[in-house]
Amino acid sequence: MSAQQPADQGVSESLPTEPGTPVRVRFRKWDGTPHWVFHAVHLGSDEHGQWVGYQPGTRFARPGAKYTARGPGVGFFGPGGWTPLLYRDHPYRMRLYIDLSTVPEWRRLPDGDNRAAFEVTAVDLDLDVIGFEDEAAEPRGQFFIDDEDELAEHAVTMSYPPSLVEQVRADADTLLAAVRAGEPPYDGATAERWFEVLDRLARR
């Protein structure tokens, strides 16, 4: 997917290269409204994109909501236009949470920012593909697409282009099929390699 970008988005090719580099992850909505923000560390890159990870105790916040992660997570930001987080030891046995989004963009932050050296941003496009460890963990099933109602509402109130709505729905279906089939990077083994990097960084 290469979702259409809001007019204010520019492209930066500044990317972190060192494992452990602090990264601020910031989402917003199509109309510019702030969305989820959290801090992570860069883990490295592979054919899927740039991987980041966070430890238990990481705070996630958006206007009107916040929570503290009880387990670690890793995720990647690639050229496809969706941003997955994959979990280990999730308190509700969640396995993964994929935000359908615009193509992520990176920028180096000024030296005066003492919490992160880089920032990655994307526009959240409402639909999510969610997976749990087993059928018993969630009444809606082990794998499903969430927030169809939110997409329908925001398509009107935030004036999504019709082509964007079609693309997001098609990509969600494709991702759901890949998750159900256990295709990389949703096969467990791919994420585990990056959890090992996160564990090594924690032992420094």
C-alpha cells in the first residue's frame, strides 16, 4: 500500500543505524489530530523495514487516553503503509496489532531533544488487524479486522479520498490473510529474532 498523504507531509531519508538509538513514535489522524505517542529504541532493519522495540513500563498516550505497557513489544516501519506491533507476554494474550496507516516517515530530531534522537510518524487510518494467541483469548476470534465503524465515520468527517478507503480495506484483507497463514513477519520466528536484540540491549 502507498496511501495518499496529507498535504503537509514531507519525506525525510534520515534513518537511525545503531541498535539502541532512542526513537519517538508519533501517530496522528488524517485531519492532523494528535494520536498515539510512545518512545522506543531502534533495533535494526531487514526486508520488512526499520524495527523498533520497547520494554515493559513504556507509556503510551493520546488525547484522552494513556496506558503503561506490561510486556515488551517490537514492531517495524516499512514501505507498505501499515505499522505492526508484535507482543511477547501480553497480559491479554494478544499476539499482534497492525495499524493501517500512511507510509511512515523518519526524521532526525535536534540535539536538544533529550528523550529521542529520531522520530517516526504516520497517519493512522482507523482499521486494525488484531491477532491473539488462541481462540479462547478473544470472543471475536483469534484474528480479525477492527474499527470498520471508525473508518466509515472518518471517511466522511475527515474527507478521506474514496481511493484511500478502498486501498485501506483491501490492505486490511490482505494482511488478515497473511496473519492467518503465519507468513513472515507474522510467523513468530521473525519477531523473536528482534526480541533477542531488545533483550541484549536491556542487558547492556
